[in-house]
Amino acid sequence: MKKVAFETLGCKLNFSETSSMRRDFENEGFELGEFDEKADIYVINTCSVTMDANSACRKTVRQALRRNPDAFVAVVGCYAQLEPEEIAEIEGVDVVLGAKDKFNLLDLFDNFVKQEKTIIHKSDVNEAVDFHNAFSSDDRTRAFLKVQDGCNYKCSFCTIPLARGASRSPKIATVVRNAELLVQEGFKEVIITGVNSGDFGYGTDEDFFQLLQALDKVEGLERLRVSSIEPNLLHEDIIRFAAESKKLQPHFHIPLQSGSDTMLKIMRRRYGSDLYRGRVELIRELMPDASIGVDVITGHPGETEELFQESFDFIDSLDISYLHVFTYSERPNTHALSLKPVIPKQERKKRTHKLRRLSKKKRFNFDSRYVGEVRPVLFEEANKEGFMFGWSDNYVRIAVPYSSRLINTIQQVEIGNYSKEGFHFGKLTDNVLDEERAIQEILLG
């Protein structure tokens, strides 16, 4: 029996797809191992978002071959779709599989022995109109459920449409069945993920709002989150539905990319700052406690110092909770490569640091609102130096003394002091677990 190990580079969608491949190999009788172990087969699922894709891929291949120089190495996914010849030049890679073929590894090989020459399987992503269901677990409590793939948008900086093809999704009934299977496996929380999740149902008579309504009715599902949704697709009816739902958590992650309308046009985004502010203000009106995360890109071509400051001031003015800040990275075959002025890399990093400092301030201010309040927290499995962690409904990270009886349970927790590591200590308030609560009161005071 051969042992196979997987490594994922990139987003939650990649993680869900890697988990799908793992299950396929397990069902065929392969032994599953961890990537830091010696294995017979290593599968590396790649990302194409940044210019570090090549170096990350090379480093990961080297790590695998140090553990077993005779191992079969497969590099798959977005970077494999965009730059297969570049990957084929990495010593020790046996096969490169793009977006359409990455799920066909078991069909293409049976003995998984090292090849004399790297084999490249590259298909036109525009022909990859099928949808491959996938989901992944996070510490056996939260599952990431893929509901959509591909993208029809043409943002100036993005290679995803080139790597994954056009927007596509399964039927609502299929997603609901997958969610029901996750509930049967014991997951308390399902996080909806996709390349452009809000575009679910594009070209059909179904849409994302209908999907949320259907998932909200899944029996036994206690928590539902949306990993990310474009502001122009976050319609008011979705926000109002989330405010009324007992399953949809008060947590939104809404890509912005820039707070400057000039830059939004340059980036070929499909909204303006007024629409974005309106979405944030409606969420705050209906769900004052909701966590709101924001994606931002710094140093995109054309972003003068004045336009960056305009973006910074706009973001600073929003009542949001945290930022994910990305430094612009040149990607082949994107419109941004033709734009001027090109921002020096050192200046890009400087702007990134400035926004990340703002993010820390926003995160601290948001989390601190809830010190002394009681909120429901779903606890994870890991024991980290005597503590276990969980997320509140509104995405505040909470730590309590470890107890195996708390794993994968939702408990009412009083939020305590903020730690320098970015989480809050908490105290159980329910009487269900009096012993654990007593221990916590001793340990935490």
C-alpha cells in the first residue's frame, strides 16, 4: 500500500479541493500521510495569486524530495494551469496537472513511479465547464463547502479567470445534500466558499440568496458563514435575511481592494465606494455586533500617493472589524501590467504596513467592545499549551483552559481580557459543565 501526502498553497477553496482529492485516494486504498512525513506520492495543490507562486512551489517540491528522493511528485491547480512549462523545469516533478485535470490523477496513473521526463496535462479552462464538489474540515468542527468555481469578472490584477475558467456551480439540491452529509459527520458549522460565491447560479434560474435560504433550513446545521462575497453581489435582501436568520452568523467578509473610486475603475471593479459604504452601514444598522472583514490591495499600478491616502481615509472612516491586506504582485497576462505609474516595491510594502497597522487598531477596537459580554463560541479540538480555542458567532477568537468535553460544542462564554497574540480569554457561563467552569475560574481568576 502506497502512502500519499498532500500540501495546499493558497485559499480555502484550494483546501476544500485538496480534501476532495485526499478522499479519492483514501477510497482507492491508499494510506494517507502528512506532508512532513516520508511518503511514496506527494501532491502539491498550487495557487497563482502572487508572484511568489514559483518560489513557493519550488520550495515545497524540494521539501518533499528531501523526505523521499524516489517519491512521485504531482503539482496541480492554478499555478500548474498558468505556468506548466515553468513547473516542469523544477527537478523532481513527475506530472503537472491544470485546473481541469487535477481531479483525474488517479485515472491518469496507476503505479505512481517516477517518470524519466515530466508529463504535462494542460486543458483549456474554458472547456472545464463541469463542477467538482469539494469540502474540507477545520479541526473537525468547521467545514468549508465549495459551492462555486471560476469567475466571469475581469479585474485588472487577477489571474483566477485564466486559471479556473468561467463561473459555474452545482444545483442548490446538490449543495444541500453535501451540507447534510457534513452535519451527519458531526460538523456544527459550514462555511460557504468559492472563487466568487455570490455569483452562485450564474446562467441558471437559481441564485445565491435562494441557496442561503435553502441551507438555512438544513436540519441539524447550527452555524452557517459566507467566506467572502463581492459587495455588488451582497444585495440588501441577503443582509436582511442574515439579520433574521438563527444560523447565518453575524460575520461578513467583503472585498474592497481600494477605497478610491478612481482606483476601483482602474482595477475594473464593479462598484463604487458609495455602494460599499452603504453595505457596511446597513449591516451595522441591522446587526450592530457583526464582524466585517475587508480585502485591500496596495501598490496597484496607477495608485499614486494621493489615491492611496484617499483609500486609507475611506477605510479608516468605515466601522469595520479587520483587514486582509495584499501587496500588489505582477501576474502574467493581466491588464494591470499595461498600467502606469508602476509603484516601487518598497513603497508597496510601506503602504501595506500602514494598512496592517490600521487593521490591528480596528481589530482591537472591535473585539474590545465585547469584553464582559457573553457570546456563543464553537470550540475546536487542538490543545495548545493547555488552552483550546474557538470563534464566537461574530468572529472573536476566544481561548479557555483545555477540556476534551468542550470539543465541537457551542458554549456561552463571557469574553475576557485581550492577549498580545490577538485572542481573548473567556469564561464559561453555562451550568452544563460546572467542573470545567470551576477550573477556569481558578485558572483565569
